[in-house]
Amino acid sequence: MGNVSIDNGVLVIDGKRIKSKYDVTHYVVIGEVVVVRLKCEGRKDDINNVYGVKDGKIAWRVQDMLEYNPDYAPFMPNPYTYIKVYEKDPGVVLAGTFGGFTFLINPNNGRIIGTESWEK
């Protein structure tokens, strides 16, 4: 992976600007994938605001929380507020929501692979 940065809310990889509907607020690099969190307005269609970028293109959008577990319905909308590399497994993304849920995300396909109740 080359140079990655954010310029006025736009993801920049090796000088190529990758625009999205909303501003990019944060990113992590895992292998050849740049996982980004977008600023969202909290509307239902915007809550799955974590994306994977590979080869300069959006490769995936995070799995819907309700697809992962329909029991989360009473807590929606619940956008992601942070992402980081999971300390216990550097090949996984840790993503937390406004409502306090923390999910483990596969950086290769955006699927939720588990939850974390507490992280150091």
C-alpha cells in the first residue's frame, strides 16, 4: 500500500482522489485494503458508514447490523463512530457505534464476524 491520506474529507491513495457521498473521517490500512469511516447524518440509509477500498475503488460496504443480528432493531439508527485495527487480531477491524456496540469486521469483504464487549 502506498501513501494514504485524507484531504478535505476525500480519501487520497497514491495521489488518486476517491470521492464518496460523505466526508471520510478516519481510515485504517490492513493489507491491501483501506477501511474508511464516513461522516453520516444518522439517517437509516447512512448508518452502515464503513467501507473498504481496494485498487482505488470501493470494494464493499459493511454488512448491515440488522442482517447480522435482527435483535439490534430497537437501537437503530446507530452509525459507526470509530474504526481501528483490532489489538487482539491485527487482521480485523474493530468498529464501534454511537449506541455502544462494537463489531469485528473482516477487512476483505466487510462482513461482521463477531462482537467485542470490551476492549483495552
